[in-house]
Amino acid sequence: MPRLIRAGDRGPPVRDVQQRLARLVEPSLSVDGWFGPVTVQAVRRFQRRRGLEADGVVGVETWRELVEASFSLGDRLLWRSRAMMRGDDVRGLQARLNELGFDAGPQDGLFGPLTHRAVEEFQRNAGLEVDAVVGPATVEALRRLWRAHQSSGLGIRAREREWLRRVAGRGLPGARVLLDPRRGPPDAGHVGPSGATEAEVTWQVCARLSARLAAGGAHVVLARGPATDPTPSERARLANEQGVDLVLSVATNALATPSASGSSTYYFGSSNFVSEAGYRLAQLVQEAVVAAGWVPDCRTHPVTWAILRETRMPAVVVEPGFITSPSDERRLADPAGQEQLAAALAAAVTGFFTLDTVDLTSPSVAVPAGD
């Protein structure tokens, strides 16, 4: 998809979007090739169901979700390819494998190495040809053995809890952390009423946070430079290649209403899976930010953004304020406010690695927001 598709657009790309929406969320949607108010609402409804920002614009992530949502397990052959296969059919495969005790990793809809190995192990145990290709025979065996009464993702949740227990108490020195300043030139991101940009604010906060974490003995990797803007998938790939222990992405919120303010933190979660490690990190980050005075508390939320979904380690996105709020903008752009925010985030990251005990109360599985 070469560009954004948004309100007012016309033509075959809009018709394609409408056809997909009609199959997935809005059967009565008119496929007329015009991106009017009804199509905008259908896009927002789809985005809410998929854990995306409900802005009514079909960008890269929304388009990707529209394509992935069109696949069900058994619709096509699945295997580990150079361009990683993605889709709801992969997510369904992972759910069944995890429920049967084969570690397919987080139910993220990405056919990666963990899913590949889980398919091989399942085929070996089911007496099938061990080729790691999910064809009709493997799908039939999965459906025959799948026990619907089991809790979705029970195995992967237990493994995440064990990982959290090992991490607790290890300390910050030696920890590898990727800091991700959202946006980057030439994309300034959200812009405040006085001209402060998301790209500059997040860079300054992450630079200050990097210095604090490095002083504590952590090895810090920055997802971008001061003048670069990798895609969210490229940032996630860097985290995976560097083998970091966690990812902290810093962003700003924005609304047309200047009175909107407050902080929120996001972790990976879909309709049937929540990352417990991500949830735990998000809780610590949100508590630290609120304690530092970034209020009101807009809480933590499960979403499916690429930087959270495609990373193989706990990852969160924190939005400490609305840059469109004059008061939040002043604090976000003020060096003293940036330093205070960096201190709060450093405390949260340090706490993630140094707590003697870990609260393993399960987060609720993400439920799509209402219309």
C-alpha cells in the first residue's frame, strides 16, 4: 500500500478496503469506492477490535491488519519463509499449539522460529511427516486434538511468569535496553500549540534516559538517531537482532481538544492473548510516571502496535502527556520536565530488574472496545 487512504479518497484502493471491511466487520457497508463517513466509522470499528489507534485512516498497520484478518487456519499452507508469514491463521495455529503444550511463543500471528519448532514437535508427536509445513494433514490433526476447554495461551503465560521470576532481583547492571524515541525527521509527529514536536521531545527524553540507565550499568541501544525515522517494524527488528532484555518506546498523545491531558502506557495484547511480562513492565512505567506528576492517570492498555507485537522481549509504549495540551506541551518541551520524566522512567526500568518479588496476577485478556 503506497500511501494513506483516508476520508474523501476515491478509487480502487478505497473499494478494496471496503470489500475487506464488509467481510470482516460491516456486512452492510456499501462498496462504492468513496471513503465517506460510513467507511470512516467502519475503519474505526475495525481498528478498535484489532487494538490499533482508532483514527479512521488506513495506514500501514491498519492495512496489514485488514490483510491478516482475512486468513483463517486452513486457508493456505503455512511455513517459515524469508518474508515472515503473518495472519489470523498463524495466530490460530499458535493458540492451538500453545494449548496442546507445544511452545509456539506469543500468539502474535507471526510465523517465526518458535512457531516453526512447535510445528515440528507437534508433527513428530502426532506421527505426521516432520516438515514444519502446516498443510491439510497438520491442520486436521490440530483440530482433532485441540481441547476447547483449555485456557488460551496457558503454556506461554506460564513460561512468561517463570521468565519474570528469573529476571526479578538480577539488577540493572548488564541489562540490555532498547529506547525508542517515537517519530523522527522528516516525520515530526504530533505538534503542540507552541510548535513543540513529538520527534524532538521524544529524542530529548530518551537521550536523558539513556544517560541515566548507562550510569546504572545498563547497555542502552537507541532505535533511531536524531535525524532518522525507521519504521516500527524496523525498530522491532533491531531490538530482536540486538537481543535486548526490554524495549521502552516514548511517544506523545494528541487530540484536537486542547483540554485532553494525562499519561498512559501500552503493552502487547490481542483478543485472546496478553503478554504478562509486557503488562508487568507497563504497570511499573505507568505507576512511576503518575507518581512523578504526569496526571491524570489514563492507565495501561493492551494494543497490537508493531513495536509491541513484533519484538521478542517485553515492550511498552509510554505516552506521558498530550502534546496538544498547552500545559502538557510546556512540560514535555521543558528540559526540567524532560529530566523529571527520564528519572521516573529510569526508576521503572530499574524496578523491573531489581524487585525481590513479582506480582504475577494475570492481566485480563484484551477485550475489543465498544463502538
